[in-house]
Amino acid sequence: MKKLKGFTLIELIVVICMVLVVGLIFAAPIIDRCTEDTVTITVEDKGIKRKGDSEDKYLIYTDKGTFEITDTVAYWRWDSSDLYGEIKVGHTYECTVCGWRIPILSSYKNIIEATEVQEE
């Protein structure tokens, strides 16, 4: 195989891929913070989407679309199960969310915080 300044083409491709992956890992928290938004939702249903034996995705179905609740390094949040349990169907919440809804990747905006809105 032809060498390019001491590297084969395959070695160069592997190095570039590794740099991109590491870059995305470090950029993810910054990207999540840049997409932060506040939305008021009324919960219509909840569900848990199983992915293998070790990973669950907590989904919240609302009048504003579907959201997920997952732990996130960007916000140092590790209590997604607790937040999921606190959210009740039929109640309205003001939520801080981040991320994007990307249907082809089954990606949803992530609920970071949820404060119940008291009806008057």
C-alpha cells in the first residue's frame, strides 16, 4: 500500500476518524447547551423504550410532541429515572429541554428540568 508521509492511507483514515469521534464526544455537551429552550407541555402519556438489556429510553408524549428524559454530561444530571417517575400524565409542566428531534435517528429533545404548572 502506498505511504503518504510515513502513514498508509488506511492509517490516515483511522486517525482522522478517531479525531472526529473524540471531537464529537467533547463537543456534545457544548452543542446540547446551545440548543437549550423552555417549553410548556401537557403530558398525554409516558413510556419506556427498551434497547437491549442495559439501556432504556424514557419517553414523554405531550401536546408539543415527544420528548425523552436521559442522563446527560452536559448538565451533570444523573437522575433521569427519578424525573420520569415524578412526571404525571394529564399534568402541565414548564420544561427546560435541549437537543433536536431527529426522527431517522430516533432522537428526541431531552427534558432537563420539569416544574409543574399549577392551574388557576
